[in-house]
Amino acid sequence: MVKLLEHFWLKIIAISLGILLWFHVATEKVYNYQLNLPITEVILDENLTLADYPPNEVMVTVLATGKQLMRKKWRDRGLKIIANHLKVGSHEFFLNTSNTVISSPLVDLTIEEINSPSSIVLQVDRIDERKVKVNANIISEADDGFAVNPLKNINPPVVTISGPQLIIKDIEEILTEYKELKGLRNSLDLNLSLVKPEVYGIKVTPDTVSISLEVVPVKTRKFDRVPVAVTNVPPGNNIEIKPAYVEVEITGPPSEIDLLNINALIITCDYREKDENGKAALKIDCPPLYKVKNVSTDTVTVNII
């Protein structure tokens, strides 16, 4: 036991040096290594682009040292496909070591063989651009006593999209990122990213817009005789509704409430949901900008005549 512990640290150092020497030799050795790499770039003529996504990945065999194989960045950067001789149309493109290369410029790696697939389909189209309208994908809800005015200020109101000609011709609008805002009491400005269509090669310029939401104290307006309609009445029956009209108080933005037409208020009850006394609950629908503050009754009586 004493002999085993003699020169203990020298033995540890010797073992460590041996491991380091082995590791150095092992990682400097050149290997043939098979792996899947993503296609991260397809080089076409400057006026052309892909009209569809290329395959996700290609299995290749690379010639690399152990140290190179241990690095991750060159794997993430994937493969570059050189196809700048292609014209507009659908092409079966055969992969080889001349047109399929490692994207990373920082490593000296050689692709020895393209394993699978041996060919890919590339849909090539011309690059075009057009102006499209921006729409805000926002749900805004004011606190009690306040209202959100209709959204008027989107800056810029239109943006430029570029990409495959056959695809962008059908794009009529670009949405902002989804935003849900509740309990608003003050006006606010937002910078929102635009949601790029999930199509290969689409670019949106600019990629963000600014939006102003105006929050104001509400104004109340009273509607005296709003008719009540009954749904799901059994065919062939005449009914009597008491009361046939109700009074409703609606709140909304001052700039909009005076424009609200009584015909935009829809008050209904469902015949199938009346109780044994003939009473049915009212349902009140009004445009999204407005809220129901008060109604003269919550129920009406529905009878067959």
C-alpha cells in the first residue's frame, strides 16, 4: 500500500499527460464521418428565388479530423446548394460534391460523398415585389368607464413584400403580431412586428410598424324602444311578447356613439329556453366598440296566442 502511494502526484501527472497525448492523437486523426446536415442556402441567379422550401436535410459523408467533428457551429450552418444555372420552373436537381458544399467558411472540411437523397426538386420562380396593406391583429378592451376609439393610425399603413412572383400576387395584407390588451385607461403607442407569411423567400420591408391606441372616457346613449325578437318558435304558431320593446343604455367612444343606429342593436330570446312561467332571458348584441350599460328588463314573457 505504501509503494502504491509513493510518488502519487507524479503518477497522476504522468497519467494525465498520457490521456492528453492520446486525446491529441485521436482528435488529429482524419475520419470519414456520415451525418445529416440541413440545407441552409440555395444559390440562384440574383433575379430568381425558390417558390417552395427545399428538403430539410441531406445525408453526407465528410472527411474531417476529430477536432473538426467535435465543433458544432459548422453543422448548424449546414449545406450550401449551388444552382445558379437553373431557370424558372420545376427542376430535378442532382446533388454532387461540386454543387453541394459546407456553408461555414471557417472550417476546412471536405464532402466525400452525397449519401441521400441523390436528387432534390427545386421550384424556381422570379423575384417580384408589391405593396400590401397592414392590419393590426389586436384585441383591445378598455376598463369600465373608458372606451377604445377605432384604430386609425398604423405607421406605415402599407409595406413592401418581395418573394416568388406566383405566391406574392395572392397576398393582400400583412398582419401584425397578436396582442391582447385589457383594462385600458390611457392611450398608448405600440411597436409591433409584422408576421411574415410562411412561404420560402418572402421578405417584408419594414418588418415592424407603430400603432397608436386612443383611450377616452365613454359617453352613454339611451335607446327607448328597441324591439325584441324571438328565435326557435315552433312552426305555425303566433306568439305574444311582453314587453315587446325594451330600453337600453349603451356606452362607447364619444366620436362613435352618436353614429350608432338602433338597427345595430339586436335583442333576442330563445323560445326553447323559456321557463314554466313563459319567461325567457334576453340576449343583447351590439357592435364591438360598444358595451351595454343597462337594460330595462332582463327577461320577457313569451306565450303562444
